[in-house]
Amino acid sequence: MLLILNGPNLNRLGLREPGVYGSQTLEDLERQCESWGAELGEAVTCRQSNYEGQLLEWIQEALEQGFGGIIINPGALTHYSYALRDAISGQPLPVVEVHISNVDAREEFRHKSVTAAVCKGKISGLGFLGYRLGMEYLIELNTTELN
Ligand code: DQA
């Protein structure tokens, strides 16, 4: 079972800078992740919050809620939230960081991620497909670790 978290402003997908993030909505993204999960045989729970503290609590509780891994797009929190970094490093589940846009091709402040170093890895610039690739990785990792 995978937890997919989207952070601040990602509820505005489709409306927000469509030239950067595309015209599909958060609901489209979440339905897409659920259908990829069905295809890959993995249950998926999608959550979004504009509140840092809410994201921290979801990460803190994920293991006891039975999740086997987390995909997170932390939005702009990526670039400065040490609290989010500590929440990720403070729990044992594998986490993949995903960005819809290619953050390295954008403004200088987006080049730095304070969270990526405590994640298994970071996928950036591949649009919604990054979430699917992250899911495939986490499923593969859990299968390998169990065997
Ligand atoms: C983002 C990139 C961040 O820099 C930005 O603040 C976002 C979205 C992305 O998905 O490309 O909110 O994480």
C-alpha cells in the first residue's frame, strides 16, 4: 500500500501556470495514480495539503497505518522545510520525491532540495509520469526486500 502526498499549491493543478504544470487537475493526477496502482496490483492512497504540519503528521503516521512507501511532491516546501526533511528521515519507510516540472531548469531557488537527500531519490521534469515511476520503484523495492 503506497501513500502519495502532494504539498502546497498542488490543489491548483490545471489552473496554476499551465505552461509549467500542464492542464490536468489534481483530481486527474490522483485518479491516474489509482489506476496505475490497480494496474500494478498495489493499493494507493492520495492526499494533498497546503499545510506543512498536516504533511508531517501524515508522514509520521504512515508506517503504523500500514503503508509500505511514500511518494511526495512537497511543492515549494522542498526548497526550505527542514521540518519536512526531519519527518522523512525520522521514519523508516522509503520515500521518493517527485516534481512535475524540471526544477533544475527553473529559478535558482528551485535547484536546491533540502528533502531529496533523505529520500531514496528524486524524479523531476517528467510530468505526472514521475509518480508512476516512483510507484514502480517502491513496489520493486518492497518485493526485493521481502525476498
Ligand atoms: C513542484 C516544483 C516546486 O518548485 C514548486 O514550488 C511546486 C511544484 C513541481 O511539482 O514541479 O509547487 O514541486
